[in-house]
Amino acid sequence: MKKLFCCPVCYKEYESKPEKCDCGFTDFIKEVDYFEESRDLYEKYENDLLFSLYKFTKSVFYGKIPYTPDTLDIVDNPSNKEIYIKGAYGGRGLSLVELTGNRPCVADDGILAFDKTKALIVNVDEITSNLLDESQVKILFLGPRCRIENNHLLRNSIRYLSVHSANPYYYCEDNVLFTKDKRTLLFYPNYKKEEEYRVPSYVTSIEKSAFRYPFNLKKIYVGKNVKFDKEMFVFNDLKHIDIVYI
Ligand SMILES: [Zn+2]
């Protein structure tokens, strides 16, 4: 019989809707066949499934669901003050990356050299700005001490972004990243779904690299006194974002 329910965390398949998967996931949604159903219906299924994976990730992040961290490929150079994480091998929809110890650890580019991970929790000290190159990660959770190199991610497919409330560097609201004092908007995820965005009134400046190529965004509302470079909203002949001053 055809398997109709697939766990987005461990990819185990079921014929009927399970109460709970071995991995802890519960929020099952019946699969929609890409070839048999309309595109709208398939997109809705994909969106719903991503949202249920986001909710699961949030529960793991805040310790409500136990989850085994991924096996890590670590490069420890004793002459260097940091430990580098070069790879994470979990093969699951959610990858939990953490390293405990006294020395700071950096999650480096190439960490997600497998393609199944859609959600990532990084409980490390720093992640490099090209960490997500060529990855499929759509859900990113930054741990309590995690910092992003140069405060931006070069390329990403992020839809949901979250930061631990104890993180001393960042504040996150509506999936957008700000400095802890909320004054600078640092990063807008490329696959955030809305077509419009209103820059919160507490923001006084926008980082030059904050909007790299937001696929869905068409219009931005921003206060007259906010400092930013207008050129950042022009991407090419076909893609630009309308600026509305408020
Ligand atoms: Zn599962």
C-alpha cells in the first residue's frame, strides 16, 4: 500500500496517520501527490508541512522535546583558540548542532554537506556568513550564545528565523534579525513569505547587506529618519522593492 504520511524530521513513512513518530514528531499531514494534484494544493501541503516542522524545531530548541544532536566533524587546532565544526551528519529534517566545552566553537561553511536538512538549530558560539551556501535550510534557530560572522548570511533559503531570548547580540521579531538594542535591522530572510514589510518604529538604521534578494518582497514601509542605502533595494532590471516613507 502507498505510504501517505511522511515524517519531516526522520523521514519515516506511514500508511495511516500515526499518533506519534519515534522521533517525537506528532503533527502529521497527509501527503499531496505532486503529479496528481493542483499546484496550489501541493504548495499548501508543503507550506503546512514546513510550518509543522518549524513548531517541532521550536519545541526542541526550548527543551520541550528531547532530541539527539548530530554527529560532528570537528577540526581542533590546539594553536588556534577556536574549535571548528566542519560537518554535521544527521541525515534528518532537523539538524541539532551543539558542542559543549570551554573553548569557543565555530560552525563553518560546509557544515550541511547533506541535503535533507530543512531545519537547523545551532547552539555554538559563531557561525560563518557562508554557512548556508548550497543548503536547503528554511528554518534557522540561533542558540543563546550564537553570533553570525559579519552579522549577515551571504546566501540562504530561510523562511523562519528565530533567536534565543538569552542571546546577548540579537533580537528577532517576525523572522527578522536586529541588534539586541533593536536599533539596527541586520537581516531579512530571503524566503520570508510576505510581499510587504513594515520596518518597526524602533529601528534607526538598516544594515547594507540586510536585504540580499528577498524573493517575495515587493514593498517596504520605512520611517523617514531611518538611515539606509536606497540602492540596496534595487537588485537588477527585473527586481526592485518599492520604498514607501512613513
Ligand atoms: Zn519521525
